[in-house]
Amino acid sequence: MHEAFTDVHRRDWDTDAEGEIRLAVVGCGGFARGVVLPSIEACAYLTATVGVSGSASNREASADYGLATTDYDGYADGELVDRYDAVYVATPNRLHLPHVETAATQGKAVISEKPLDATSDRAEQAVTACESAGVPLMTAYRMQTDPLFRRLREFLDDGGIGTVTRLAGDFTFPVLAGSRGPDQWRLDRELAGGGALVDVGVYLLNTTRFLLGEEPDSVSGHTRTSGPFSDVDEHVDFRAVFDDAVGNFSASFSGHPTAEYTIYGTDGTVRIDDAFQPNRDRRLVVETADAQYELDGAGGDELREEFDYFAHAVLTGRAIEPDGADGLADVRLIEQVYESA
Amino acid sequence: MHEAFTDVHRRDWDTDAEGEIRLAVVGCGGFARGVVLPSIEACAYLTATVGVSGSASNREASADYGLATTDYDGYADGELVDRYDAVYVATPNRLHLPHVETAATQGKAVISEKPLDATSDRAEQAVTACESAGVPLMTAYRMQTDPLFRRLREFLDDGGIGTVTRLAGDFTFPVLAGSRGPDQWRLDRELAGGGALVDVGVYLLNTTRFLLGEEPDSVSGHTRTSGPFSDVDEHVDFRAVFDDAVGNFSASFSGHPTAEYTIYGTDGTVRIDDAFQPNRDRRLVVETADAQYELDGAGGDELREEFDYFAHAVLTGRAIEPDGADGLADVRLIEQVYESA
């Protein structure tokens, strides 16, 4: 096994910093409450102290985590501004910008859900607002702080499979499964900025940019839709052309859930099963001419990793890798895929 | 496990026919001698009796299999015409047509290696020649007679994973590995008709058409090349759009050898490892909401299956699935991918 994988859960960015920051969660929907808040409880550098929601029941549910709560007007008015140092924006995509701008005005560091906003114009305004205010902005890309993907980048950088020539992957999230049904913002083009590409396809795009450390020369794609998805792409098939590598990807809002990612190199391949779901044990299979090995159960609490990474960067003033510019680049690429489709 | 997979090696086409046909092998190169002739020795309905080659050493090596041999002029002149009932054309792609025409003139059934020829015009002439002469023509697609893929088609037809919405796959054949080096016809655009797409990418295309039982509405692609491959595509990334499904595929002449194929449906997925190499044990993984199971070691002597299928069809007069029209359709699609690239 390559040495990159011997200590998978290593926090290569962690300097054992002092202190802890207090976080306001703006948009206390299912993902924020069900997935993020439980992980934040395990964070070393971060405590959630404030919850902002337009829904009284969501505010109540957030109070169960010990959060002081307010609504969006209260947040915009700075009602609880002394109780937090940073803001996590987890509203529908098209609403990110005003909340990021509020945080910037308040001088708070920001971590915004992906995509940064529903259009590149708005995403750019979010970046500019944080730059002007001199506050850090992180785009909440889970894979960039997932320890397994950080080890994978080290492995690839070390030539683990030679030159990467192709990548392939699929991320299918059956968005109508569960309790949400068709009446949700993810199926609203205006609010979401798009469908499967925006919500799940972006993982393939961003992870590939992260692993290769390189921007695509071009992207293109093909979209399909039907029934309740008619406003957005139900399926997207897209290609990203890099210097030495081409990625052929698909993503979907319907079908059997999958999240697979394969990297083809001149000297070997890496396949990851269960690659993109939050907080899931992942299976990584490396095959080269000399060796074949598997890492089963790699992964872990990646939301804890993501938020601790963010808080650590805020505490230490270190640069954030998945910053606002990174998030903006993906929104621009998403628009290019849609234009070509 | 779905009942389609309970008897994987079943020959659904076999009627226990009487008799045996005698085969002339036209083009006794490495694949014909190293892979095909050993498999033919195990065939029930076929005996190889004649070998045709322009190379004295290849003729000698073929004689070791008990073949009477001649050169291409001897074949064209009908020198050994009474010693065979059918012809297997295994020359470089661009030379298929004249040998198919000779066989048709001689009233012999034909099995031609894929692609049917280097251009669709020539492939069409080959089809016409056999139709006019009233002789059967089979394109030598291994996957269509591979028992595992025939079972897989039954499984899909039975709705094993619901509606197929996406397919993905890669076939990488490092053509410079081994003894051949860069001086070979597969790297000569004129002789081969193209590179990785023609030689290995066609497996993904044809297998998908076979499994879906449907022609793509459109195909498009992207090609890359370097160094010794400059005359043809070293890598190809291509997309085939069907009614309900889209396939995102890649194929390559360089890199770590792989052959993977995944089918995504509304109710499950099927992945096949080692999907396309000749005579290789394949691993099939089925995942649905209710079940997950693997077929390890499925596969077998698929060249024997291919040639027995052909001979059985010739003996019984039954229709051939991978016929000339099927081979011609792929050559046309290949040209469309190249045009778009």
C-alpha cells in the first residue's frame, strides 16, 4: 500500500491551534439540522451558537441543539451578532448572496453551501463582498476536506498511477425519495440555478479540479428531464477536458443511488465506491501493474472535518483551499455545460 | 440472484444441430493463431481446415494446427476452395472487403473481424457482396455471443434494474505493450480506419446497442493523440444518446489495461469488471434496492462460443444477430464520432 494511505485520517492542515469560533447557521433545513449540526458537536475548533430560519418549527428544532434562534430579518438586523464569529449559509442556492453579504457587512467569516449561488454573477458578488470586507469565504465542498480525498491527492501527486489520462464517475441522488416529494427548491430553476448538475454533478467537477490541481480547458454536456423535473436537468452527462486528462461524468436526480469515481492513469487505476455521500464509509481500490489493494471503510465524519478545517483557517488566518474563487469557478463551468447542452 | 444468472453458460441459441462446417482462416496473425485457433479446436460445429497468410512463417505456424495453407493469391484463385465451407477474415481492417468479396463469390459463409472494414463505404460493399451472393455474413463481435452478456440482456429485458438511464465504461488496451511496438497496422489510419475507438471503443458501442436493442439517436466524441499514435486516436471519449439512456464511454491505446462497464437503472446498477478482454473470467456485480450479489468467474471461452454460434447459424440457416448490417451500423457511428471530434 502506498504510504499516502497508511494514515488515512491524518489532518495535514491541523496546527493544533488555540481557541474556538462560534457559528451562526443561516438556513436550518434538513441537511443543516440532520447532518451538519450533529457533526459540529464533534468539532474541536467550532461551536454552533445561533440558528437562523424563516420557519418557526425549524427554529424550534434548532433550539434543541442549544442554539439561540432568530429569523432572516433578525439576522439581517444583527439581532444576535455578538453571539457568533462566523456564518454558515445553508439556504436554497439563489438566497446565498444576501446572507453572505450580511455576514461580510458584520465582519464575520463565511462558509457557504455549494454552489456559491445560483448564477455566476451572484456568486461573483458574494466573492467580492467578502474580499471587500476582508472576511474569509469558504465554499462548503465536502470532498476537499474529506481525509480520503486529501490522501488520494497526495497519492496522485506522487505519481501513484503515473499520469492521469481519464476520469469517470456518476453521482445519483434520488431527490424525490424520502419525504420531500416534488415540491422542493432543488427542482426550481430560479432558486437552485439548475438540477442534477448543480446539486450533485458539481461534486465530480470540483473533486476532479481539486485532485488534478488544474482548471479544465473546456466543458460540455447533455441534459435530459421528464415529469416533475421539467424545470431542471433530471440527468446530466458532461465532459471536462484538462491538459492530459478528460473526465466523463454523469449525475442524476432519479434512479438507484450511486456515487462512483474512477481515475485512469498510465500506470494504474483508482476506483472509489460510495465516493460522494456525506459521512459514508468509502471503499477505495487501487490497481497498478505491481499491486492491487483496497481500503475498506475509509472515510468518516467528513462534515466535522469540513467545519473544523474552516474554523482552523479562521483562527489561524491560513488560506482556505475551497475558497470563494473556487466556488465561483464551478458555477461558471456549470453555466458552460448548460450552454453547450 | 435473478434467474437469468442461474445458468450463466447456457447456449440459448443451440438447437443441437447436426454436422460441422470447415473454416478457412484468412489472415493468420497473432490474434487468429494465439486466441482464435485454440478456441476453435474446442468447437462443436466447426473445424479450421485452411489457413491463408501472406507470411511464410505465419503459414508454417498455422500448419501446426493441421491447416492446409496458401497465400492471398491462392485464396483469391480458389486454390483450396473445396476444403472449406466458410471464411473467417482476420486481416487488417482495410483489407477485409476483398476477402469477404472473394468468399461471397465462392459461395462461402463469412465471419469478418470487427470493424467490418475501415470505412462505411467499404463495409457497405461487404454487406452488399454477401447479400447478392446469398451467403451469411457475421461481424465477429465477441460480446454478443458471450454467455454472460446474453444473460445480462435477459436480465435487463426482464426489468432487472428498471429502466436503463445511463451507461459508462472504459476499455484500455495498451497496444504498444508486448512485442508489437509502434510499427503495426493498428496505428495506421488508412489500414485501421482509426485508433482506439475503432479497435476497442467499438466494444462499448456495440455491447450497448446489443443490450438495449436500440440504435443511438446521436453520437459525439473527443479524441486525443500523442507520440507514436499521431496518425490515430490514442484516447477517445464519446457519448451515445439513446431514447431513455445515455452512454458515456472512453477507450484508449495507452495506460493501465482496464475493461469496465456499468449500467445504471431506475431500480439498480450492474457493474462488470474485466468486461471486454477475450476469454477472461468476468466479475459482475448487481445492486438493487432489495439485493446485492456478485458473479465471480463468469465468462469462459467466448471465442469458442462465437465461432460455434456462427457455425450453428450456417448449419441451420438461422438469422445471425451480429450480422453485416450490425457491423456496418457501428462503422457509420464511428465515423460520426470522428466527425464530431
